[in-house]
Amino acid sequence: MATFTYTPSFEATEISKPRVVTFEAGDGYQHRVGFGLHRNGKEWQLNFLNRTDTERDNITAFLDARAGVESFDWTPPRGTAGKYICREWQTTLRSCNFNNITATFIEVFEP
């Protein structure tokens, strides 16, 4: 499995999205149950700012090669290594050798 080794710029945003099933009764009573084995996957909104053209090309080539389907290993700024996918990223070409990339990494659970 490939490893994403580029360090994002700060600030990086961690989003928690717990998987919860909610049952509501007619009298206003609500019951919530965690769903699945891995109930609290993380999502990271990342920025790679002021990157050279070469680094921009390497980052986007890595993401393009996996095309939001194939997972990769990555260690978030706060946490332990895990498996992630990236379904969307955006590149801004500010000038020669001055590029910004924004990407969303979504934690996945697979063998």
C-alpha cells in the first residue's frame, strides 16, 4: 500500500462524523445507537500551501493515481497512522512555483 508522505500546512481541520442510528417514538422519546464496528471515522480538510511546481505535480499525481478509490496510508497531524482515501482535491496555480492544494482525506476501515 502506498504512503502519503507530504506534510500539510497549518491550519488543518479534523472533522468527526460518528455513525449513529436514531429511533424516534411519537411521544418525543429518542433512542440512539452507534452503528458499525468503527463508529467514529475522521475526515481531514488539508491545505498544502506555497508548493513548488514539482511538489504540486507529485501530490496531485499521487491523488490522481488513486482516484478516490484506492486507499493509502497517512498519519494525520494529531493521531496515529491509518488508511485514508481522497475523493476531492483542488489546485490553485498562483504563479510559477507558487501553488496551493486543498484536499479532504477520509478515514476508511479495511483489512
